[in-house]
Amino acid sequence: MIQRKQTLFLLAALILTVVLYFLPLAEMKATTHYIYKLCYLKENGTDNHFLFYPYGNSILNSLLLLVLLGIIFLYKKRNLQMKFCGLAILLNTGIIASVFFYAEAYSSKLGAESINYSYGLFIPIINAILIYIALRYIRKDEMLVKAANRLR
């Protein structure tokens, strides 16, 4: 399981998905400075004063974690693994869309002058690329198994 190339790419995507919970996604500047992370929006400088909780982001990221774990442990069912890879790429796209949606919605509610998207927003893009590379290796394995079955 762990010795396969695609598992390493999927494991890297899984780790990046966990890291996404802790990185800032955007900063909003109004009369005060706000930091938007995956699970909350808070005023900069305050520890426990959270303004909004975007549950959609948290749900999508949690689903992505579960799907990636499922893909890693379904190593004997390559066809199902390929379908789940497509679902994981779709979930990454959903995370990106929901981050932009919530950032725009919260900035208008707060009257923010500007939104500066942070480096944390690149993680779903990197995840999608890693999952696509893993999908290609899974397809290669499936083609290799089919070729070996034809030779028998």
C-alpha cells in the first residue's frame, strides 16, 4: 500500500488538507484587520473573538479528508479508487469556490475595503494536482493489470 507512488501523492494531499485548517486564507481590511481561516473569521489581535463560522468550508474539507483516507485504503479496488479521485478533485474545486464565496460575503458584511487572498488558498490547487497525478498512476496500474491478464 505505502510503497505505491500514488499512495505517496495521496498522503501528501492528505497532509496538506490537514494543514489547510491552520493557514490563513484571506485578510480583510476595514476599520480593523480581519483574518479569514477555513473554520472561522476573526478580528486580528483578538484570541477568542470569532465573528463568523463558515461551516461549508469545514464540511467540504472534512469530506475531502475522509475521501482521501478512503482512496488510500482502497488500494485493491483501483476502479473505485479512480472514481473517488474524481470526487476528491471536485471537492477541492468546491473548497476553492466556497472560500471565494464566503470571503466576498463577509467582506461586504464587514464593509471591508480590500481582500488580500493568502498563500493558504493555493493548497486546494496543489491538492488537486497531487490527486490528478495519483489518478494517472492508478490508471497505469490498472492498465498493467489488464495487460497481464491478457497474457495469461
